Amino acid sequence: MSIQDIIEGKKEWRAHMARVKKLPQDYQIVYKEILKYLFKVGPVELTGATGLLSGIVDLFEEGAALGKGVLEVTGSDVAAFCDELINDSETNADILQETVEQEVIKAMKKSYG
């Protein structure tokens, strides 16, 4: 990744976050929680995440324009909303689960070998 790519990425991120800051307060709060959730368990490949996150902002902007509350847009279970968005992507949780399973298999082979 070149310095130019990094600079462009930062510009895109700042523009993206400027859109978020224009949303009503309840939407901003839920958006920030979605970010936390996605960064913990979300897609491993974050290159497409700006598209995903922009899509969420688009959805939120539309909901706000219609006068809907944020939970009317996402549903009351925001984590389930996130899970649905990333259900076809490999997640950090998937990798952790695979790692644990492999370690258990190795340990069992050593013990019963």
C-alpha cells in the first residue's frame, strides 16, 4: 500500500464520518456501536467494509429522512442486524473458532497419540 493509497483512504474515511455526524443523535449512537461490533467480530476483509459502512449510512440517511427512529430501521436486535449484513463473510469469530478447534485436535493427538 502506497502513501497515496493511505492518504486517499483517510480522505474517504473522513468524508464518510462527516456523513455520520449529520445523522440524528440516535442514529450516530447506533452507528458507532455497529462499528465496534463489526471491528470485533466482523468481516476479516475490511477492504469492502467502506462499501458496507456506506450502505449502512445510506440506509440510516433514508430512515432519518422518513422520520423513523433508528431501531425501526435496524430492528431492536442491532447485533442480529449486523450479523445479517456479514453472514456470507468470513469473520474474526470464525477464525478464532477454527483456531480453537485445531488446537484441541493437536492437544488430543498429543495426549492420546
